Amino acid sequence: MRKRLGCTTALVVVLGVNGLARGGDGTAAPAQLSQVKSTAPIKPNYVPYGISNHELIGAETGARIAAGIVYFKDKDFPYVMHYDEVLICKSVKGHFEIVVEGKAQRMVPGDMVYLPKGSHVRYRSVGEAVMYFAVTPADWLKRVPPEELKAAGEQR
């Protein structure tokens, strides 16, 4: 049975007084403080394959993970994960599911899914779905073969 969350989900980095990120065990790790990024003003700019990807935090900020928001619209395409990713469902107008290793999983607002590197997935949307994403490593886009980027309508 899946547990549904009835709240808005946000990704947060907590900084200690000395400017170092603190892990769950309280240990310090060097971090570069970046500005708070808002997803509110982002308008989708769909590529021919029906996605609009907006990375807001990434390698250029010194982060070890990348994060942002991605829109799917009337999309059905297979993909092999070249990095680890967590998707958090923000909204769905229609239907959205991810098929992971042949098993379809419908996503509704508040759901999240972990997609490990090497997974064979298929994204299916009827209508529009909006997801927050976090990926590691932060330079994830460099790990995708150019021919796969081109097929998905993405750019480096």
C-alpha cells in the first residue's frame, strides 16, 4: 500500500553557522551557498518530444547534486538511466506513470520515486505532469550519450 503525502514537498539544504552543510549525522561537508531558487515563474518550453526541463541547481553552483523541475506533456518514451534520480510529483492534469523494469507505477501529487542508474524506464503522460527532480552526480547531463539527448530533444 502506498502512503500519500498531503503536503507540498521542498528540497532544502540546511547550513550550519560556519557555512557548512550538515548531514543527518551532524558531520560537516564543504558547501557553496546558493541563492534560493523559485519554480513559480517557470513557464514550460516544450521540445518536440513533449518535455520541458529546468535545472535550477547543478554542478555550476558547486553542488554535488542537481535539482529542478520538469514538465511532461502527452509523452511516451523509453529511457535508460545514466545517473541516479528522484522524481517528486507536483501536479498531474490527466494521467502520468513511470514504467520501471516493466512494472507501471501511476504517480499522483505527493508521490516520489527513486530511479537508480542503469534502470530501464518509460515515461507516459496523457495531459501535463509536473515533477521536481534531484539527480546525482550534478553533471548528469554529460553522462547521457549525445544520440540519446538528441532523440529526447535535450541539449548539453
